[in-house]
Amino acid sequence: EPLPRFGKGLYSGLRVRKVPQGMQIDGGVQAKNDYDVIAEFPSGFKPANDAYVTTFDGKGTAFIGIKSATSTGAPGITFFRGTNEKRIVAVSTIVPLD
């Protein structure tokens, strides 16, 4: 079954869905700069706690934060650190929902 796609940027292939353990987040989204908000979650998808995840950005290790409130005020994902150029960040994780 296709999952709804959310995210921002030139590539918005991030998918989220509810599973018994919480929220499954999977796919990829483009990050341009450190601390960019790279995705906002739809209504009803608020993480129970902030989670910091080690991931990959095509050139090596990257770090993202799955946050109950990003700098935009909405729950979503913030890109924290990676290589110094535009990159696709791969995400595959499950986090508890609030």
C-alpha cells in the first residue's frame, strides 16, 4: 500500500505511517544546510520524545533530529550535520507517538 509522502526540498520521498510501535519514517529527503527543517509531519504524527538518529547522506554519516517541535513550531525532522553540500538523507526508523 502506498504511504503518504511528506517533506520539503527538491526531493521529497519521505514516507510516514502509524504502526503499533508508533510512527514509521522511511525514505529520503534533500538537505541543503545544517539545521534545516527537512520535513514536517501531518496532524496526528507528533513524536512522544525528541529522538536523535545517526543516518547517511550519500557522502557519509549524518545526524537528524526527530522533534516534537522544530524551528517552524511543527513536529518534524531537523537536519543537524553532514557533508558540506546538497545531499539526500536516508531515513529509516520507528519512533513512539505522543
